[in-house]
Amino acid sequence: MGRVAGPMAVWPAPGPGRWAGGAPFRGLEEWRSVTHSADTTDANRPRALEAVLWDFDGTLVNSEPMWIEHEKDMLVRHGASWPEEQFKAQIGEPATVTAQRISESCAGAITVAQAYEELHARICARFEAGEIPFLPGARELLTDIRAHGVPCAMYTSSNKRIMSVIARVVPEFEF
């Protein structure tokens, strides 16, 4: 999941989303089967989706490998390292906590603010360059639901800086 950088933000997006909770995508056919069922009994009558609420990181994209890569690089540059288990254990924790741990592990060679800023700058640069790790089928599902005019919104614990980049570089997230 994404790094938390303060209160949760809500991002409206005209592109669609998968229900919250990180349920894996089963592809466009799953969505179509829910909205285009051949069974027309009252209980199973096809219903148009009224709206879709998406979670960003862990549902649409998986940026954790990027975060871990940059954390490892930062630690190595300052003569420190962590066991693999530590990287996995902190997935979903606030970015401020990760920055604090990096600073402590590097014996203060980098401040918490510097670590936080560098991590976010590097993630944003990769997203700006179009390196957005969509989960399999996520982008196609966004496109398909958007084509059907279903209004969508996104909630995320990713910070506004990161989500502003996403909104600029991913057409499915036009406001």
C-alpha cells in the first residue's frame, strides 16, 4: 500500500475503480458479468453501476517495490542496511515513520526531512516519466468503466504531491 503522509485524501476521477479493500482484479469479464448479466430475474437483473470508489496503491498500482528500491539505495549511500523483513514489515506505514527509521539507521547522516523529501521526489520523478506500475487489468478496467460514463472517485493515503503527478500523467484520472 502507499505511504501515508498525513490525512487521507479523496481524489475524484472520471475513470473507474475497483471496490476498496485491495480485492484482486479478475479482469473486464468480471465487471461485465456484474453489469451485463443474462439472468433477468429481479434479483439478478443487470443494474448500471452508479459510481465506483477506488483505492489507489494496492488496488490500481503497486508502487511498493519502487519505495523499497529507493529506501535501499538511500541506506546504502549512507553506509546502512536493513534485513528484507524490515522492508516488508513497514509496507503501508506512514512515510514519516520510514524517513525517521532511515535517518536513525544512517546515524543522522540524512535528516528525517531529507529522507522524506528524497523518497517522494524519486517516486514522483518515476511517475512523471510514465513509470506507473499498474496492476494487471487495472488500466483496462479503468478505461472500460470510464467509457461507460460511470462516475468515479479515489481515496488514498498517498500524499497530494504524488496524486497530483498521477492526475497529470494518467489520462484516466482527468478531473
